[in-house]
Amino acid sequence: MTRDRNKFLRENPAFTGIPGWKFLEGNIISMKFPRRRFGYILHGAATSARETFQGEPPFEKFRTVFEGTRNLLGHCAKYPPKNFLYLSSGAVYDPQPGKRLKEGMPCTLPEIFDSKTAWKTSKIMSESLCRIYGQNFRFPVKVARCFSFYGPGLPENIHYAIGNFLNNVKKNKNLIIKGNGKSVRSYLHIKDTITWIFKILRENKKSMTLNLGSSKKRTILEVAKKIVFSSKDKPKIIIKHLPSKGYNSQIHYVPDTTKIHTLFKVKEKINVMQAFKSMLNMQ
């Protein structure tokens, strides 16, 4: 499903003419779905990263995520799917300094609703709604809490550190770290991510909550150094030491992935250095 089929195909021409593919075009909040059962539903509809970067009002972000989820679940109530996978976010977790975030750790609704908390609020409430509908209308609901990803298609001019680093290297500019470089993240390549998502969707018909991300933690400075090492011109790294203004300002944002590895036997297959070199060669 997409809000604008033609725009999607212009930006993703590889999807043009794929046998068996059909597009539903519309707004997830108000879409009237076909009166039929869909066997497998993968739901992650939200406002775009660029809309977030451009300062989208927090209520619009919340409304798209939560109301869109409720609209889709209304269809599922009439036509229960074989499997329903909701793409949530690791941002639902309360900060756990120095610890890997594990399913079952606290996810508290913020008392203040603003641009920093709208995403967490909408995802926590949407997760609950999915579980309620799944239990009441008897279809399995899986929740995948997504962390950080990278790979082809990653925007290079908004608020993603890896994207900004790659963009600067391509333009022969120094790499800028706005914070202190000590924030810890983990990054799963998009090819591995897609493989894992479809494995979760197709296998195991039980309801569950899983972390979806890499277990290999790195500081932002370490990531910048790997990108510099992968480049030809070896630009400098400049650390600004500015305070974070993002919606996810956790210093240590790394998932515990024991559960997904145990249940689905997934593996990280993409080498990060080879991936960075490949991304630097893309125009």
C-alpha cells in the first residue's frame, strides 16, 4: 500500500512490472480496504523520515501511526489474516543506560506529548491496539521493535548519521559528529532486515514481541572511522559536542536479539566494511 503509486515507482523503479504485485493506493487513516482476506499483513505505515526532519507537527505523526493502525485492524476484525506483523520501534523502551534493550523491559507512556515523545507514544499505543484486536478477533500478532538500519536507499541529507557521513565523503567534505561521538548504536543492513522480516511473517503462527536489529554495538565515532577507512580521500572527523535534539536521544540504543536468533535462526550476513564501500560508490 502507498499514498502515491506513481511517486513510489519513480523513486523505486525496480518494483515496476513485478508479476503478481498489486498496489493499494490511499491514506492509511481513511483507506477502505477490499472486502477480502489477506493471508499475511506487514504493517509499518507512518509518516516519512523526511517529514519528521522537516518538523512535522507531533499530533500528525501520532495520528498517522495510531489512527492508521486502528483503521487497518478494523479490516482485520472482519477478515482475520493468517499472520499479522506490526513494525514498531525500539524507541518504545524506557532508557536503560549501558544495557541492551530486551523484550519485557519497561515501555512507559510519556507524561508530556511533544515532538520528542510523539513517536514513542504512537508506537506503544499501536502495539497495544494490535494485541487487543489479535486476541479478540483470533489472529496471531507479532510485534517487531525495529532499531537502526543502513544500506541502499538510506537518505543522505536528513537526520541519519550514516547517511550524512556518506554524503559528506561523496562531496569531499569532513565528517561532522554533532554530539560527542560516544552514543552507542547498532546497525542491521537492509538486506538482512528484509530477510528477517519475511521469515518472521511467514514462520511461526504464535503471537510474540521481538527486537529487530543488530547485536553488534558501535559508537557513532567508530562508525565514522569505518566510513573514513572505506573511503579513498580519508576526510577528517569533526566532533561538535552539541546537545541532542532528536526524538530518540538515548545514549545507549542497542537491542538484545537473543529471542529472534533463537526462534528464527537468523544471521547477519552483510559485512559492514564491504557495505560502506558499496554505498560510497553509489550515486
